[in-house]
Amino acid sequence: MTTTLPVTEKKPASGLSANFIYKYRQMLVLPVLFIVASLVFYVMAPGFATADNLVNVARQSVYLLIVSLGQLVVLVVGGLDLSVGAIAALTSVAAALVMASMMAAMPDSPWLAIAAGSAVGFAMGAVFGLINGVGMAVMRIPPFMMTLGMSSVLFGITLFISGGVPVYGLPDVLGEVFGFGELMGIPIPSLVALLLILITYGLLEWSRFGRHVYATGGNQRAADLSGIRTKRVIIQSFVICGVFASLTGLLLTARLGTGEANVGVTLPLESIAACVIAGVSLAGGVGRVFAVVVGTLLIMLVQNGLNLMQVGAYASTMTIGLILILAMALSRK
């Protein structure tokens, strides 16, 4: 009696490709979007691929990148910070008021004025980050509501102390060094961003704190049972995010030469978009520093390309929102 062996039907190559793309779609979202955006703007935006324009994109990315690094830490730990823009704005106005007051009193001490204004700005970032962290970790307020409420409070304070008008009278050296200064041909803000990239990478990838951040975001209950002080880790993560946001506010103040109440309006959406596009999970426990760097560059690349195409700011905001929705849709399991 002859036994007939079952014939195994081979899947077509197209089916294998489709399965591969579906399985690894989360990893493919960022490079595919980056390549598509680059090709579209290369064809449709005059001057997009020039060296000067690409250097300009890198310079403009610094401020969003710093905020996105702080947002990354908070997202990985399982939180979310919608108050980063308000912290940057309040830092800008408060630091500018301090610097202007000290320059009026001691016009020959610009560096002392800068140091005092910066100290006030960093203190505000740390304090309001601490409040956000306590609200989430101790009071168990959902981070969305906690930071949304904090954002409203801080923008109100910013408008109150500034009167809704720019703050002038800052030291000239502030803009000369931290706004437009260079070191070995590299802009000072870019060097600051590069340093923060390395610090954040070391903090998340090579330190005990970083391991605790990933463990807390991945499964807070399990992290508690393993002896990790998850509440402290959450609070520290929000403090880091607040300090990074305040640093962005200070650098923007140096760039503009004034304290502005509206400098951080788009930072919450754009920083979250940069992280989500880079594969950072809103559920916590997943996210990498260098992917966020590329995600930030993609956001700025899109904005720059649309500007070169003479598309309005409203269309740019719409495009960023659509990219965020697309990234979320593709990354869902």
C-alpha cells in the first residue's frame, strides 16, 4: 500500500513580505515616514536638499529635541506630560524678568544676571515637575489630567506676570553666546542638545535608574514587588522632564532676545508626536533615545519642507497631527 505524503503548499513571496511588514511594522514606521517625507520634499520643495537648509533644520530641531528627551523619560515610566510647553513659557518670562531687573540694577554684571535668571528657570522646572510627579505617583491623578491642569495653571501665571507682552532688557551676551554663539563651528545650542542626548542615553540605558524606569513603565505592580520604589522613580522622571523643558525655555529666550509667553505652545503635541513616531509606547516601558532623535528630525523636516513649499502654519500643524495618528494606527498590535 502506497502512502501519499501531504503536499506542503509554499506561501508566495508576496505573502511572506506582507507578513514580515505586518510583524515589524512598528520598527518600519519611522524609517519609512522619514524616507517618504525626504523624497516628497526633495521633489516639491525648492532648496530642500541644500546643505544650508539641512543645517538649518538641525539647528531648529534643538529646542524640540530637548523637550522630547524629557518627554521620553516620562512616557517610558508610564506617564505623560502636557505641561512642558507651559513650563518653557513660564521659564522664559520669569528668567527674563529676573535678568532684566538685575541688569537694570547692575548693568556691569551680565553673567550674574544670566546665572540668577537661569537658576530661577531651572528651579521652576524642577518644582513643577515635582508637583506633576507627586500628583501622578502619590495622589494617583491620571497624568493626562494632572499635566493638562498644570499646563492651564502655568500659562495663566505666565500671562499674569508678563501682562501678555514680551520682556525686554536682557543681557546682550545671553543671545551672543547661548542664542547664536558657536564653538569650533558648532552652534552652542546644538552642543547642549548633543550633551543631553548622551546624558539621557546613559541614564536610561546604563544606569540603575534607567532600569527602574523601564521596569516601572512595563509593569508597576511587578516593579513594586521586586523592591523598586516606583513612586520615587515616577517623581524623578517628571522632575527631569520639567528641567529639560525649562532649559528649552532658557535657550529660546536667548534665541529670541526676549521673554515670551507663547514660546511653548506647540511643544506638547510635537514632543509627544516625536516620541510616538519613534516607537515609544504610550503604555510605558518601551522607547529608545536615538529613535526619538530621528523622530524629532522628522517633525522638523516636515515643518521645514512645508515652509519651503509656502504652505501655511495651520497646514503644518494638521500634517503633524496626521503623522501622529498614522504612527499610532500602524503601531497598534
